[in-house]
Amino acid sequence: MSLTESEFTALRATIASRGTARMVLVPVVVISWASLAIVVVLFGDLPVAALPPLAVLVGGFEAINALHVGVERIGRYLQVFYEGAAGAPAWENTAMAVAPRVRGSGVDPLFTVVFAATTILNLTTALVPEPTPLETLVIGAFHAAFLVRIARARQVASSQRARDLRAFEELRHSSNPRTSEIP
């Protein structure tokens, strides 16, 4: 197996493992969050107790976002530097060509609906111990900031594929000797 074949194989395996990691991470995060949220509702005396479960959601979302960004970037790298040669695989080009033609087939790779819903539900746990107006404002601001982060990440993810594709194509056609040697 040549170096280019082994690189291609390793990168496709990385895409597969990161995709699987995302699918496993979502239920782990939601179960962890739910467990903490139940403890907060049952035993939390302070509204601020709603923040640790929020931190679990934030950490989980950021991990899933990082995995997604990495997978997409590797996919565009493979698309530009490996596909197109005679006999080369064409998965990335084919997937990009088909996606806009299959209506209703879109998925939410960042699970934004799940994270937004759990964030709103988490905010209700802060209301159980009857917070003061200042506590409500501060805790609400943390939750609102995370909801904005979710919306922004979803927006960025929707255009990442095209941006990364352009960037790798520019890199491929640059005068960089390293990239001009790649098939």
C-alpha cells in the first residue's frame, strides 16, 4: 500500500470513528445532563445549581461541534486531493452532488434541536427554588448565551462544506510545492 493509499484509508477511518463518537456522545451528554438536572430539582436549594447541568450541555455541544468540523474538513481534503484521478474513489463529490437533490434528507449533525430543547428545559430547573430577579437575569443570560452559540454554530456549519472546499481548492492550486505533489 502506498503512502497516499494509507493516508486516504486512515482519513476515511478517522471520519468514520468521529461520526460514531458523535452518535455515542449525544445520549451520554443528555443522560448526564438529565441526571444532574434531576438532582438539582430534587435537592437544589439555590437557583445557581442549574449551572452545572448547563456546563454539561455546553461541553457536550462543543465536543460534538469540534468532531463535526473536523470530519467536514477531512472530507473536503479528501475531495480535493484524492478524488478526480482515474480510478479514485468519488464518495465526497457524489455526496455533495446528491445532497441538494434529495429534499427533506437534511440531518442536524450538531443536534441543535436536542441541545436547544435541553437548554430551555434546564432553565426551568433554576426556577424551582424561586430565584430573585437578579438570579433569574444572570442564570437566564448564561442560558441565552448558550442558545446563541448553538444558533451561530448551526449557521456556520451550514456553509462550512463550501468554504472548506474553496479553501482546499485554492491551496491545491497555490504554488506550495508540498500540495502540488499530492495526487
